[in-house]
Amino acid sequence: MFRYDRPQKGRYRQFFQFDIEAIGSSSAALDAEVIEVAAGWLRASGISELRLELNSIGDHVCRPSYLDRLREYYRPLKTQLHGDCQRRLETNPLRLLDCKVPQDQPFKAGAPRITDHLCEPCAQAWSRVRRLLDAAGIEYVHNPYLVRGLDYYTRTVFEFYPAGASGQQDALASGGRYDGLAEAEGWPSTPGVGFAGGFDRVVEVMTANGVEVIAAPAAEVVVLGDAGLEVEAAEVARICRRARSVAVDYEARSLAAKMRSAGRLGARWVVLLTADEAPRRVARLRDMASGDQAEVAWDALPELLSK
């Protein structure tokens, strides 16, 4: 991915994301499921201390009347607001709630909360999401100032932060429901919910927490000679990926060159395929550190690579 914003710590011009989308259903149960997947991914990355912030921003039925209330609240305060917020007051008042300018902070506490003004379907969805998160044992904090600046977002919005961090710059993953997106792009109205997490930030937190970050593939599948074993190499890679990440070297070059390439990648093992051994569905598994190698059946590779 690429962003236009000025690069900052953990926020780069070119960056990488992990995301999931659940498209086609408006069920609040999917909102909770997406949040649970995001939490599971972050914990599996070794980030056990997380803070989940949660809010609902209503939909096209109840949000317009809430925005009118928000404008009514802020209009008498307009001259005291930061210049950007003065401009947003009429065009995008939701953004006043997530403004980080110090002079605007005292006014938030008295602002009406959208969760107090939801229509019945949105209120039911808001209640259901929280009930499902409670049932899953996922702790969360209701942040009434968590909003989205784009109109196509609806109902559930959420963000994950590492313990002790605050502010959007520190968010590890964020998401929500975007039932209005497809229609805004000219497609039939289609509900959806999802999240995206920044690999760059997650890796920074993993490193700070002492978690080993391994970017290299665990093994590289190498075809010896010009045997035309692309199909077999691809199958071996699929089998190996049951256990670990794997790269395949399809290039027509010498074994020495391929071994140097595997070394540069940081692969722990090399799986050597030859025209004589492939029909028997066996390969030679070489330990890159010791140089030891042994003949191994393809189906036995995942167990050996997982050690």
C-alpha cells in the first residue's frame, strides 16, 4: 500500500497490511467475528497486552439527526475551536470528536454521544456486538469519540492499540462496518465489515516486546538440472506450507547458485528435487547450517520442517 501523508515513525510512504473482509451480510455477529480474528492475529504475533476501543456511528437513518444535534452543540463554541474544526463543523462534524488539537479537547465531554441516539436496528446491532464480545472474553473500552470521516462507514468501528499507547498513530489494527461503500462506488448496495492491520507497526511492537521476527522462508524448494519439474516443485511447496513458509527456485542455474540464493534468503532448509527421485515422491532435505541431508518422502516434510 502507499499513502500520501507525511511519513512518520511506524507510518511509512510504502507500507504493508494484513486485512480481512466479510462481504454480503449485515449481521452484527460478523462484526464481532472480525474483531475476534483481529485480536487473535495480534496475540499470535506475541502482542498479548492489547486495548480494544469500540464505538457505533449509526447509519444513514439515525446519523443525520445526530449530526444536527452535534452541530447545534458546537455552533456556540465555533470561535473557540481550532481552524480545521471550524471548517469541519458544517461539512463533517463527526471529525470534531476525534480532533487531537489541545484547545478543542475540553468541549468533547459535553458533546452528545451517538450511541444515545441510535435508531432501533443500530441500537440492537450495538448491543449484539458487545454481547458477543463479552461471550468471547474479549475486553473492550467504549470510546464515544472513535469515528470515521467517510460517510460509507456504518455502525461498528474499532481500533486495537498496544498497552499504554493512544492516538491513531499507535493503532495496530482498525476496522468497522462499511455498508455504504459498494453503493458509493456505483455498485448495488452490499453490506461489508473488515479490518486492516499495519505489518510495519506490528513488527515494531513485536521487536520491542522481544518477539523474534522471522522474515525469511523456512525452506526453499530447489529443482536440480533442467528436469522440467515445475509441477512437482509446486506440489512439494504446497505440502511444505502446511507447516512453514516456503519459497521455490524455478530458475535454470547451477546448484551452487541456487544454494547461494537460499543462503541469502535465510532459509533454514533446502528441499532438493531431481528427475530420478520425483516419480518416487521423495526429495533430499538439507540442513543449511550443518550441511546434513537425507532422503525424505514428500508427505513427511511438514513434520520435519515444523521442528
